[in-house]
Amino acid sequence: QVQLVESGGGLVQPGGSLRLSCAASGYIFSIYAMGWYRQAPGLQRELVADITSGGSTNYANSVKGRFTISRDNAKKIVYLQMNSLKSEDTAVYYCNRVRTVPIPWGQGTQVTVSS
């Protein structure tokens, strides 16, 4: 069964850090670029970071220098280390393939940045 399961979200104060994880199953994880997306209330889902099968990374300007995406192909997990969090980072975070047909979206993980 093709599946994505996100975890690691929570409530954090501005300036804090979180590490998100996305466990993939049911397809050949290692050959696909993966990305982290987020969707804030009332807004469209946006891609914030992606990583190729070879490990090259790209970031949205809004998170560049604060977020780091990485992957473990053996474990079929993609991570998002988020530092210096801001209130505008509050959203539900999802992972999925990028630059190809997405697979069914997981439930996401809520990140709330608030004092």
C-alpha cells in the first residue's frame, strides 16, 4: 500500500525548533525527489523544500537558511529540520513526491508557532 505518514509537529515558541519526519511505503522511495509542503488556514498548499534522489536541495525563500531537508533512503524517511521558527510558519505540513505525479496525501502534521 502506497502511504505517507508525517510526524513531529507540535506547539513551539517563536525562535524554537522542530524536526518533522515523513515515512514512505509502498513504492521505490529512493528514485524519487521528495518535498515538504505546508498549508496554512485559508491558503493554498505550498512547497517549502525539496530534495532530489541524489540529495540536492531547494528551498522557498521564506524558509531558506532556517529549514533543512534531508532523507534516509534505507529507512524511506524524509526529514525537515526547522529552526528559528516564526508565527508565519504555522501550518499543516505534508510530504510528497515532487516534479511527478503525487501519491495520496497523508494526514499531515500540525505545526503551531505561538508564544
